[in-house]
Amino acid sequence: MRGAALTYAGPPPVEALKPCHIRIHPGEYVTITGPSGSGKSTFLNIAGLLDAPTQGTCLLNGTDTTTLSERDRTALRGGRIGFVFQSFHLVPHRSAVENVMLGMLYNPAVARHERTALARDALVRVGLGHRLNAVPTRLSGGECQRVAIARALATAPSLLLCDEPTGNLDTATAAAVLDLLDALHQDGMTLVVITHAPEVADRGDRRLHIRDGEVSDIRRGGPDSTRATHTAAEPNGAAPCA
């Protein structure tokens, strides 16, 4: 993100995210914390190409997404980004395989005849090879979240965005899901995880903290490593990236 910000039209206008300059590197595991209403979801929506910034730019793998048509943004999002949400968003009368396949509908690069095999492979990867035909009402909360993760991974995205992925889970189940995210990170997946839980935030390589729409980059190494990223400017006028 280079000076990316989002203001919702009024009256009165709401500055949900103030201009921020953030670079997330391939293979990095970034967690995002902050109080409710601080702008975390707005940040994630911009990163996930669900919302376009009203100011600044957002690049994905070198592509300036703010210059794309809505159709091209949708195609890029479907092929490069996976989403995992707190509430799973599974279709209750569809099997695990079918739920994962539904996530491929907006990816033009995946042919219809490839969907079943990709869905099965993704479910095996998250440890649900024995539950391929189970419907969500017959799955535990942890298994439902694994189906949601499999759906996000099925098309091999370069970025996985998670919004409170353990928020609806008990402690033991949450730990199992976090271990799965750790394994994905070790395999090279780029992860961005929103959380209110300190134990989840501490799993990442790096933490962003958002308050009142302002993004701070918290590096490993204690309080002195905290730096606000929305006010700085490089000497040549280019937006700095953390």
C-alpha cells in the first residue's frame, strides 16, 4: 500500500483508514490488532481487493490494482487471494468437497473439470481427507474452519487473508487451526491475520496495530520498534513501505 486510505462518503464522511505505507513481503506472516472499529477490516478489504482505496494505491505482486476494471479486480482476487472468516461462510446443505468447489466459481483459470480434484487435494492438505462428503452440520467448529481454509487454498493463492479465524473456536480447536496456519507459513504462504487474541498476534513474524484508522508497524524487539507508518515520506517523494 502506498498512501492507501479509504473515506466513506457522508454526510458526514468517515475516514475509516488514514493514508498508510505498508509492504508485506512474500512468505511473511503478519498479524493485525486493534480495537473494534479501528479500521482493521477496512485494511483487510483493501488488501483483499474487496474495496478500492479512495486515496493512494494498492499493489499486488507488482500490479497496481487501483487501475484495474472491476472485472479484472475480481479475476485477480479469485486467482491470487484466499479468504478465511470467523463465521466460516459454508453452505450447510453442501458437502465439504462441494463447499471448497464453490470457492472456485470466480476463478477463470480453473476449469470446471478440475474443481473436484483440487477440492479433494485441498481438504487432504488440511487433514480432512476422511471427511470429504460430510456436510457442515455434521462437522465440528474446527473442521468447518479447516474446510474454509481448504476453500481458500484450493487455487494456490499467493496471499491468505484471515479475519478472526479462531474467534468462534474453543482453545484446543483454535490451537489446532493456528498450527495449521503455522504449517502453511512454513510452506511459504503469505499470511495476514486479524485478531483480538494476543496469543494469535504473537504467532506472526510481524504485527501491525491499527487505532482510529492509523496503522503502526510493530517490529520484533520491544516498544522502541513501534513506528507509525502513515506520516513518513521518502526524500524523493515516493511513499515509503514498511
